[in-house]
Amino acid sequence: MATQQSRSAARLMMAPAVILLLGWMLVPLTMTLWFSFRQYLPLRGGDQGFVGFDNYVRFISSSAFWPAVQTTLIIVLGVLLITVIFGILLAILLDQPMWGQGVVRILVIAPFFVMPTVTALVWKNIFMDPNNGLLSHLWEAFGAEPVVWLSDAPLFSIVLIVSWQWLPFATLILLTAIQSLDGEQLEAAEMDGASVVARFFYMVLPHLSRAITIVILIQTIFLLSIFAEIFVTTGGAFGTRTLTYLIFQRVLESQNVGLGSAGGVYAIILANIIAIFLMRIVGKNLDA
């Protein structure tokens, strides 16, 4: 059992890291709050003084705010739906004995380690290009007209690109959960006459519930701040402007740091609301 002196020594050794972490988190947040109450135009006179909640009112009353929130939620829900469903299927497939299983698993997980900018460039220029893209050649092989993906189906294209990047993460978490499932229970259910579908819905899926909620929680936190894929592909056009991209436009394109900082505060509030909601779901599943 740890003594009081050992506990004090442990706290003392952890203090520098904790202080550094708090500083790394609190300093940018404090500066964002400070700028959100000021009229700060870097290229047009700099700091022009305190404006109260004017930046917040202007940002939320903008005609682009609610469409940006809606687009953000659509992308998040679309990516979660694809990654969870196909992640489960891939995890079940990779759990089966096969030749070169280790190599196959590495290849499936590899896209997660590709930078978002590189991923977006590959999909934009190699797969979705209407003239020379692989998908356009596939369409032509079936006698159909090539699709200009980023303008004809922009939201679906963004969801597809982001899903390709996050699918390996979901697969890895779900594969780990499947491997912890007791194989003897599945064999007993099979001997009792339970079909493959019945075993999946009554045994495998309930066992994966905790892993699924963790995947949803972690991915949602990161997907709410999606930016690089949109910046590289559509530039926020064709209805793909998310809340993060709207903040970017207010800060860099409009050179209005105060207005963008107010948008950042709104983004933090939205992320915390969703995170609290998801944490309650995760907590219920973990306690079950």
C-alpha cells in the first residue's frame, strides 16, 4: 500500500507535466475567449477595442451558420454509419483464418496512417477526377456517363473520403472486441441450431456494443473538426462548408479574428454538448 510520502512524491513528479498540459489547453482557450469579445482586424487597424457579445450575435445570425452546422452533422453521421457498419463486417472477415492474415490486416489498417491532405488529394485526382479518374473509367466501362463527384455529389464524396480514412480505426477496435468473444459460446449456439444471422444479432452484436460506442465517441470528437479534406477538394463550395471551415473563412479570408473566435467558442459548445450526450451512452454500456 502506498504511503502518504510516496503519494506526495508521485504528485510532485507529475506536477510539471500536468501544469504543461493545462497551459497547453487553457492558454489557447483563454485567448480565443478574449479575442471573441473584441474587434480584432489584423490587416485593418488591429485591435479596435471591446465589442461585448457583438461577435457572437453576428456569427450566429449569419445566413451561413446553421447550414454549416447542418453540414457538419450530416458528414459526422454519414461517416459514423459507414465506418461502424463496414467496420463490423471487416472485423468479422479479418477474424477468420486466411492465408496472409497478418499482411491483410496491415493493408486494411494502413489508410488510417495517411495524412488527411494526402488522402483528399489521392481521392480527388486519382479516383474522382471526371476525366482520368478510376471511377470515371469504371462508369464508362458500364456505358454510363462519368460523374463529377465533387460538384454533383459533394457531401457524399466528402463522407466517402473521410470514411475511407477512419474505417481502419473502427475495424481495429471492433476486431479487438471480436477476438475477446468466447468461441465456445458460439460453438454451443451453433450446435443448438442457431443460424449465422441469429448468432450475429444475439451474441456478436451485443458483445460489440461497448466497442461500437467507444468508436462513435472518439470518431465524433475528431470528425466535428474536419477541415483538410474539404479544403483540398471542394474549398467549402457546393454545400460542403462545415462549422470549422466557416470559422476558417471568417478568420483568414475575412481577416476578422474576433468573429472567428466567437465561432470557435460555438464550436467548443457544440462539441461538448455532443460529447456529454455520447459519454452518457458510453457510461451506460460500460456499466451494463
